[in-house]
Amino acid sequence: MSENKEFVKDITKMDEDFAKWYTDIILKSELVDYAPVKGCMVMRPYGYALWENIQDVLDQKFKETGHKNCYFPLLIPESLLTKEKEHVEGFAPEVAWVTHGGEKELEERVCIRPTSETIICTMYAKWLNSYRDLPFLYNQWANVVRWEKTTRPFLRTSEFLWQEGHTIHETPEEAREETHRMHQIYADFMRDYLALPVIMGQKSEKEKFAGAEETYTVESMMHDGKALQAGTSHYFGNHFAKAFDIKFQNRKGEMEYPYQTSWGVSTRMIGGIIMTHGDDRGLKLPPKIAPIQVVIVPIAQQKAGVLDKVEELKTRLEKSFRVETDIREEVTPGYKFNHWELRGVPVRIEIGPRDIEANQCILFRRDTLEKETVSLDQLEEKLTALLEDIQNNMFKMAEDNTKARTFYAHDWDEYIKLFSEREGFAKIMWCGDMACEDKVKEANATTFRCIPFEQDRFQETCTICGKPAKHMVYAARQY
Amino acid sequence: MSENKEFVKDITKMDEDFAKWYTDIILKSELVDYAPVKGCMVMRPYGYALWENIQDVLDQKFKETGHKNCYFPLLIPESLLTKEKEHVEGFAPEVAWVTHGGEKELEERVCIRPTSETIICTMYAKWLNSYRDLPFLYNQWANVVRWEKTTRPFLRTSEFLWQEGHTIHETPEEAREETHRMHQIYADFMRDYLALPVIMGQKSEKEKFAGAEETYTVESMMHDGKALQAGTSHYFGNHFAKAFDIKFQNRKGEMEYPYQTSWGVSTRMIGGIIMTHGDDRGLKLPPKIAPIQVVIVPIAQQKAGVLDKVEELKTRLEKSFRVETDIREEVTPGYKFNHWELRGVPVRIEIGPRDIEANQCILFRRDTLEKETVSLDQLEEKLTALLEDIQNNMFKMAEDNTKARTFYAHDWDEYIKLFSEREGFAKIMWCGDMACEDKVKEANATTFRCIPFEQDRFQETCTICGKPAKHMVYAARQY
């Protein structure tokens, strides 16, 4: 890529305009680009490699817990979409409709899946006979389309990539257990791999998935204090089973409806990584899922032996790490430093003639911008420790930000004042009445993110109306 | 799955009705099911696992040859699709049109990608600046939609899964080299992994891809003697580059159009595996890509120690092989044998109390239906050799069939007589005139499969018109 397209100093400072900063760095780091269709994005190789690494880890976790992948059709007939009332009300306003195949108008229009419950339930009804067939533990990696009014790459796009797990079970207990199992897998993955501090909890009635009985969510705070819903897991009861007539012969020989779950995460998580960890120099990618963990930049590469050494190091290190070299002749080392810092590569190795002579190199860490000189003899060992330290430190920095931006709101005045001055998570107490939830949304566009599993019952009265409180809730503005 | 859904004796014999046999076994082996949308299929876990294994191997081969994955949007505006004249003429009759997003009619209708040249070229025009940026070696794994009139699972469906590689290069030589490199990767993969004997060659002007200068194909003969086009690689010249204004500054500082390729294989290959190797008992899957390579079926499983031994063997074998056990209580061993033969699992291990006592088991191979008794001490070694032998033998059986069904046609009468009596590949000599190609298609619905790289110039006159011949061509009826 030629020089004029990526001048780092052109990046908007994040504290000046966070939205502009976000757009600047995702485009300039070549994660993504805008597509000719409104609201759609192109995932460029660097962005897609990030998604592949995410997929690899999650897919393995799904398979370890007994799930199998399948693939269901992209297109759903209108008559299927409308079978479950709450579901269609939730999704119909944002589906894309196919009306013509070639030159011919279709007899029944079909939509592009916004999610696949309806088509999967149709097939489950066909496949299920006996309790012996249960559970069905299926997942698919797929694209979905939701015609969104305002879009932003990764966070909200008309088409996005995701996985959707859909399972049916003999008993409500088993289905609930599955719902929680997958919720936990998401939370662990986000903490351990994406270095995102997350809050696990349940969605309120108002915020739950269209058609679900219970929705569990993983909520994360972005650098600017706004919330990102990073993944959800739903318990459906036998709601959809009834609407789609999915039945099985139970152990007593009677026909019965099974109990169902669905759960999904999407390319949206990549938006979460960017907005949690990034800084004014660009991306910071967690080592565990970074497409490139280590980049080697030669100093004075025209000098004898430097490029050979770089090649030798690459061959040696790629046995244990994801490594790239940058041996471009047309740009300076300083330019390369900016280039790879913008792209969030966790570690940079700098090596020149004097280093080679001294059998050493410089390690630069992207998270703290610190450098250290290490012996080439200890390189693997040092790198392993450094990457782990970066992974942990990134989590800690994000956790510190989340803590620093989490506040108590004891009453309505305090709540309004709080969100008029800053973004962040407000801990509030809630009476359980939807009127209070509506009131906060109307007042300042904050929403109830979740009723967290870890309750911090700091007072006995509802922050909003003053009546007796049922739950502690996190409220925030959201992406 | 309960018993009543899968009685093996319900499978139509392949020699009675090959099409019905195909449908029977793909449904009963649970590879696939029909979807509620006409012409679409559901890939069930067993079928999708086959696709995952295919993807794993190919994806690695693409990456080893320097390609990177990306993801381009599903939706393409009409104005883009129509930019390249030949291309739109080829695809417009079969695209699905989206006209509404939610309740709103779109200002410009968009189609679901039938292939992605147009959208990818649009982005390449934006990204390319200098010769230093070249080549772009990108691939995507995606779904595409082509509104087909007659469909059959895997072979021709309205939606299918595939990969499409799209590359641009500085020179025509480099682009041609890439076209051939990917053509060869496809052919090697099909021979070495899918055990398909393939013919490599070039498509005629009439049969080449809409918009390409040259199309190279991998053609394979199915059990019934019909041809399957299993993969293609195209050289575009700078045709699309001109239509989409993709330009770069060359080494002399002048603006120039780059040279382009695209190449793809799809879930159609799975149809090829089924129709090449299957028999009256069902599927036969090549060991290298079989989701289950070895299934362990206990005999007299109620007897003490049998299930423990089965579990022990599984744990031991899954270190080296893809292994399943079938310990269902409600069905007999004989039923299980049929079940797994239908599913084409290459090797079955049978083990009962007497075998355990003698420290042995029975190995059944799906390809030849032979059994042998082996010592448990040598199991890994025997299995490794057996799986390799099955893989090779399956290729050989398919190759024998291809040879036995390949004929010479010296003149028009012989050509017509040949295809009135049988299916197969006809070797013909061709003058190069499209009129002759049109004539055969009209006469008996045969088409020119390719001008093979391995020319067998058996006479000097065109089989169809008797004029001087230019090439040897394979002709056949096709899927």
C-alpha cells in the first residue's frame, strides 16, 4: 500500500471525537472498508484474519461441548417468518425482501435471514421423533441481513457475520443449563481471548430477544464509557416448538414439545476490541487473537547481513508465533513503526547491524509503548512471557477504565445529572416496573444493560421511582 | 434418529434409477435435506462436516500459496452488476433481486451475489495504487445465489457454498501462472483427497465463464457416465480492470490496467464424491475427508466388559483417527452395520466378548466389503495402512470406470450412435468451429467438456464435420 494512504498523524484524537477516531483507525489499519451498498462493509484481509482467529477458538469450544455445525438456507419464505408472533414483530421492520428470481416475480416473497430460528424450527419439526434423538446441538456460521437505518462498520451493519447456535432439549432444566453454558463460554472467551472485562447478567423483559422467555447477555464497556452488548444466549421454553409444531415421543410414549435455546456472537465483537483497547496511535490487538503477534523491522537493512538475520529470525520464530517481517525499501523504519502500531501488532522486534553484532534485539510492546533489549538466545522465552504480559495488562487497563467509569445512582436527580456529565455504567436499584425503564430511555437515551448475576444491593429503594427495589441493574448508553 | 426413518432396503438400486438412488442416499444418510424455499438445501451436520474437511485442506493450500481470506458483501447494486457486458448477460437471468428493506422500497434494487467479480473489482479500483501493492491474492468463503430452474442438492441449488479467489497482477504472465497454479491445486486436491480421477483442460469459447478470456476446468466422470464440472479457474486479461477502472502506476511511472484471475469450487464437489464412489448400500467416503473414518460397533454389548473395551479403544484411536462408537441399545448390530455403511464410513471395527478374550477385533472395509481379523496390539498400524489402501482403491475403481466409459468417436454417425446407447466421455476431434459444438448440443444434449491438456490426436479430421481437426475434445452429457 503506498504511502499517501496511511499517514498516522491524520488520525483524529480519541478524546476529541471518539466516533471519528473509530472510523479513522478501522479504515487506515485496513481492517475494513465501506462497500457500495449502504450499510454494508468489506472485511479486508487483516480484519478477516481477526475474525478467523475468533472463529477458530469459539468453534473448538462449541465442538468440545458437543455441538455440530450445519448450514441452513439464506432465504426464508414470508409465511415462515410470520409464524411466531413476537418474533416477526421484532424482525419484520428490518428484513430485506427478495421479490424476483431472474426476470420472474416470485409467488411468495422471501426474506434474507435476519436470524434463523424460523427456518431451523421448520427443519427440527421434520427431524425430531423420539426423546432418543435429543438433544439437537447445532450451530451455524453464517451471514445475516438486518436493514439498519444508521450503521457503523462491525458495530451495526446491514449484513454481518455471526454464529448462531440452536438447540432443543427434552426438559426445561437441560435447555436452561445449555443457555447458561453458552453464556459462560462467551464470557470466558471475551475475558480470556479478547481481554474484555464483561458483565454477565439477564436482560429485562423490554430488552430481551423477540420470542425468548429469558435472554442472558455479556455486556462490555468501551473506552468512551458506552456499553456494547457483545453476545447473547436465549432460553425459549417451548414457545417456538408450539408455533412450529416440533414434537417428540417422550419416555412415557406421549407426544411432547421440546425446550429450546439459541445463542450468538458476531463480527460486532471486533468493534468491541477496537473501542476497548485502541489509542491515538491506532489499534491494540490482544496477542491471543492478533493476526500478527510479532513484526520484525530491520534497521539499516541495506547493510550486509541484516536482511539475512531478519529472515533467519522469522523462520525461527514462526514455529511458535504469528510473525511478519517488513523489509520494504521505499519507506523508513520510523514509517514502519507507525504502520504496525496503527495495526495494533502486540510486539515489534527492531534489529540492526549493531544488535546483530551484540547478539541482541529490541522488543517494543504496543500496549505500554516500552522497549527493552534482549539477547537473541532468550528470544522465544522472552516473547512468550511478553505476549502473556501484554494480554493480561490489556485486560487490566480495560478493567481499570470500566471501574473508573462505574457509578452509583441513588435517586432520579443523581441519575440525570450523572449522564448529563459523562458516559459510563450506572448502578441503579430497580423496582421491576417497565415504566421506570421506559422513563430512563426517554429522559436521556440510556437503557438497562442487564440485571447482573453479581448483585450489589446498595439500597432498598428504586433509583427511578423510590418504591421498594427488586434488582440492581446496570444502565448506560449503548452502541 | 429412530428406526422407521432409515430403512436401508428402501434405497433405489443405482442401476435402476440413478437419479432416484442419488436422492435416496443423500437424504437417508442425513447429509442434506430439502428446505422450504424451492431449490435450497439444508446441510445437516454430517454433510457439513464433509464440507468443513474440504475447506480445511483447501484453505491451507490457498494460504500456503500466499492467498488471504476476506469477506465482501452479499448484496450488489444493479448498476455494478451491469458494468461488464458479457458478465451481466451471463448472470442477470438467474439472480435474486432485493427490492425492499423493511417496509421501504429501495431506490436502486440490489441482487444477491451470484459471484463477486463486480463488487470485488469495485474495491480493487479503490485500493490499488502502485505496482508495489501487487499482486492482490484474495479469496473468500461465501454463499452465492443463482435462481436455477431445475435443482438437485449439492449439484445445482439456488443457494450454494463455495470459495471464490480473485487476484490481480502486474503482468499477463503472472496472472496466467496464477490461473494455472490454482487449476493444478484443484486437480491435485480432487485426485489426492476426494479420490476423483479428473481431466484437466480448457473450456471452449462457448463454455467459458461469462467475461473470461480463458477458462480452465477440472472435469470428472460420475458412476453413470455423465460429466461433472468440479472446479474452474479463469484468466480475465484486463477485461474487468477496464470495465471497473482498476489502474496502477507501473515501474515506469505510467498508469496501467492490471491482469486478473478468478477461481472457485463449491459444495458441488460433494455431489461428485457421492456419484463417483457410492453404491447400492449408500455412500462411500474417501478416508482423507470422511467426517468419521472409523466406527466401532460392539457385539453383545450387554456382556460384561464390552462397552468398557469400546470406550477404551475409542480413547486410544481418537489420538490418530476420527472415530465414533455406536452403543445404542435399541437397535441390533446388523442394523448399525447398515446405518454406517449407508453413511459411507470407510472402516468399521466389530468387537465382542470372544474378540476381547482373544485380544483381537474385526475390521470391515466399506469399499470392498471385506473383513479381516487383527490383533489389538497392531490396530493403529493396520488402520493407517487400511485407510490408505481404501483411499487408493477408491481412486482406482473410479479410474477404471472412467476408462471403461471413454470412447472414440470418429465421425458423426458413430457419435450419435454412441450417445444413443450409453453415457460416457467421447473423445472427438474438432475443427474449432462453434457450429460443430452447437450441432452436438442440439443433436443429443452433449456438450464439450474441455480441450484436455493431454491431447490424444487420434485422427486428422473433425468428428462432426470432417474438416481438418485442431483439437481433441471430450464431449459428454453433464450434471
